[in-house]
Amino acid sequence: MPIKALYNLLDYNKRSLIQLICENIGESKEFSALVDPHTISMHTLLHLTGIARKLEISHLTASKLVKELEKQELVEVYEVGKAKIVIPTQKLKAICEALRRE
């Protein structure tokens, strides 16, 4: 089954979150070439509060969605101070690339 077909089976919030992460992968050199999340400006990273605001969902809902993606090993979450930074894994980057091609 093509990735696009599987992607369409996800609920709206999960699709929106994956789309948001995919859009931000290539947005800045710092984001896509991330080595250490402690050295990057907060404006180039996705954090839970930013995700909740951009998707217009509650912080709790954003947290639950990110935890689900983390269980699937699609994102990694780093705690920097009080912020939780969401970083896509290579697995999610490959899915994003496949979605762009389809």
C-alpha cells in the first residue's frame, strides 16, 4: 500500500502534525542538520507549545500526539529547560520525502 494511502487513514490531528513537521524539515539549515538541540535557537525548532499554537489544539492534545509519534520512533523529544523540542527521526524524514514525491 502506498505511503500516501496509509497517511490518509490517519486522523486529522496526526496528519496535521506530520505535515507541520515535514514542512519544517527543510525550512532551515539548522533544523535539518541538527546535531545538538541545546545549541539551536528556539525559533528554528518545533516545541510542544509552538505545535499546539500552529495546529490550534490544546497543549495536552499536542503532547499526546507527539508521544504517539515518539512510540512509533518517528520523532525524538528533547527537554531543553522547560521546553520539549520535537525532532524528526530519519524514519519520518523518509516518509516526508515519499509523501512529497507522491
